[in-house]
Amino acid sequence: MSQNRAMVLESPGTKLTLLNRPRPDPGPGEVLVRVGACGVCRTDLHVVDGDLSEPSLPIVPGHEIVGRVEAIGTGVEAVGEGDRVGIPWLGYTCGECDFCRAGRENLCPSARFTGYQIDGGYSDYTLVDQRYCFPIHGHYDDTAAAPLLCAGLIGHRSLRMAEDPKRLGIYGFGAAAHIIAQVAIWEGREVYAFTREGDLAAQGFARSLGAVWAGASGDPPPEPLDAAIIFAPVVPLVPLALRAVAPGGIVVCAGIHMSDIPTFPYGLLWEERQIRSVANLTRRDGEEFLELAPRVPVRTTVRLYGLEQANEALADLREGRLQG
């Protein structure tokens, strides 16, 4: 039986362990994918560090997966062997609840998630529900396409929840920000980038992508913003973003896990300012964004690690040693 190398989390707060497992076989409605690349997302850190409390242990992390279909189970019609597909965070929904029936499957109470309750992409092979894998468009190689599957999709959903801002603030200029900033600029929006105090490299990176202004998260922008998206998992940014948006402005919190919101005066929320959260993604998000990305075209900035270096990649992300 073919072996499947996998980096496995056995207990939160510990390092991943490299194990050799049997290659899984696809069941009804399932697709076996040979992984070409898997992005390392901050949500992976939240799983590994124990910030998200309901992982199915032991678990293989990773939910920005690109690979080729190796085998299909009975009843699979959406893809065929040899197809290149991407696998996102949302890995299963019931299809029957009110949310699923309304196209809001991201809110399904029975949802299960890749790399959290379903083994993910830090491995040679992974299984996926045929409903939750998407064709990869354009000329992206696997490593360039992988960040599109979460950083891109969550960024896309966040931008749509910000409605139609002319001036868009982005707090935390990492993976999702560097992707969605390109989309926003392509759509004719002005992007204002907010980074950690003194992070001149990130500010320069933002300007190189077309941001009209970049500064520290506590700095006031030169113009009131129509909307702001918070990608950094630091909820004290919420009152700062509320101060930065104009009356009627929207602050979108894009993190799955964030620290507690501090108290702030009602005056910051007054004048019909709004705070919104983003929960997961829908298949429509995936289809829309993966068709859009090559038209921009979105270009991802990546650093490559071997599978056995997954702990090193997580540590570099945790310590802020990555760009893009």
C-alpha cells in the first residue's frame, strides 16, 4: 500500500510529528488528492497553539491545498482523475439546514473544517468532499496558487462585506492583505495599509503593491476611510479602525480567532458605523475569486519549505519573519 507522509498534531501546544501512514482510499463522494503544495495560514497556528478548542486529534493541519486528483470515490462527478484542484478551509456542510439552503453554508452548524476536523494538506495525500474542491484557473504553479485558497478567499469575502469603499484601510499586511490589496487596487480603490509600529519593511511592501499610504496601526490616515478590514488577530485594532472610518463606514473583522474587544466609547460606533465579522467562506466565494484572481492578475509572494520543515514554517509565521 502506498505510504502517505504526514505532519501530525497530536496535542495542542506541541510540535508536529512526521508520520508514515497508509494512503487513504476515497469513499462515496470523496476525492483523493496528491498534494502539490499547501500554504501555511495563521489559522494553522491557532490550531497548533490551541487557540481553537475543537480540533479532531490527531490532526493533519493545512487548508490552502493545491494538487492533482489521484482517485475518485463512487458518485463523484465534479472532478476526474488528473484534474488540478484547490481545497479550502470549509470541508463539509450538511446541505439541509436553513443556512445551507439559503446559500449561507459558511454558517452551517454541522460544518467541518480542513486541517481542523478533517485531515489537511501537510501530507502527501488528502481526502476531500467533491463539493469542496475547486478548479485552479490561470497559469499559477501549485505554490503560487496555494495562498489563494484561504488568504485569497477570506480576503475576497472580507472585501465584499466592506461593500463598495473608495478608500479602504487594511490592518495587518500579511498573506490575505497582500492578495486582496491587489484586487482592490485593480477595482480602482485607494488602499491604506496599517502595520505594526516600526515595520518599515511591511509598509514598503504595501507601497510596492500600490497602496497610496502606509503607516503604523495607531496612525490616523490622511483621509477618512470608507471601510477597513482587520486581518491581524488583534482586536484592540477595532477602536482604532472605527476612529479611522468616516460616518457610515464599515469595519470588517476577518479573523477566525481574535483577542477580546476592549471597551470603547459609543461615540466611535455612532453615526451608523458598523462592525462585521467574517465566518469561513462559501462555494460561491471560491468560484468567484478563483475565476477573478488570474484576471487581475493576483501575484502571491511565497517562501518554500519542505514538508518536514512544517514546524519551521509555523515558527517563522508566528515570529513575523515572513512577507506575503
